[in-house]
Amino acid sequence: MRYDIISDTHGFLSEELLAELAGADVIVHAGDICSASDYRTLSAVAPLKLCLGNNDWSYDYGPSVRRRCIFVGEGLKWQVTHYRQRLNLAKSDIAICGHTHTPFVERDEWTGTLVMNPGSPTYPRRSRPSMGRIVVEDGRVVDARIITLG
């Protein structure tokens, strides 16, 4: 199962990003989508798991989209928030955050939780445009990486 991870798109989905997302089983967006139109576009590519960022308003995406998104995928518990400090790593196997526009992927030393910030494909900081990808097979992560765009 392929989970493509994005954040901080801020109302712009490049053709390169959309091409990279093609074939995803699920798209996880860690906030600051900033566009109801982009929400619809991404939802047409693959099922979308989305949390609100500091520049988002729930009335643009419906009442089910909140500041924290928790779901189970392939037997693993996922948690998605815009701010890293709002993640509860003790209660998730995979934790996704955004906001800083700076990509990273790491394992938390205390909980073993996989933590990822995919960066931003639109307005990167201290890096190039980016997104993340996590591949899960048989209830375990087999690949987790940052993909550089542009």
C-alpha cells in the first residue's frame, strides 16, 4: 500500500507533484492545503486523509476535517497534525506533521514511531520542493523516504 505524504501546498498543486501522486493508494496531507479546489483535485487522485493547518478553515473541507487526523491503515495507527509538538507519539505507529516546510523522516528513539515531515512542494525552506512516500506491506513499513521535486 503506497501512502504519498504532502503538506503546505498553500493553494498550488504543480503538474510535477500531481504526476508523482498518480498511483498513490492514499494521499496524506498535513495541513495548509488552503484551497477547496485543491482538496477536490487531490480527492479525485486517491482517498485523502487531511488535517487542518494554521491557514485552513474547516468550512472549506467539511466538518470531518479537523486539526488532528487519526486513522488505521494496513494495521498501523496513523496520526497527522500540522504541528509536530501536537503529535502523541506514544499513541501512533506513524506520525506525520508539516508547518516548517523542512523535510525529514526519522524514528523516535523512545517510542519507535516513524515521524515524517514531507516538507513543501510549493514553498520549501532550507531545501528543495519535496513530498514523502511511505510503503506498507503486511502491517509493516518497508520504505519511508522524502522525494525531491523540481
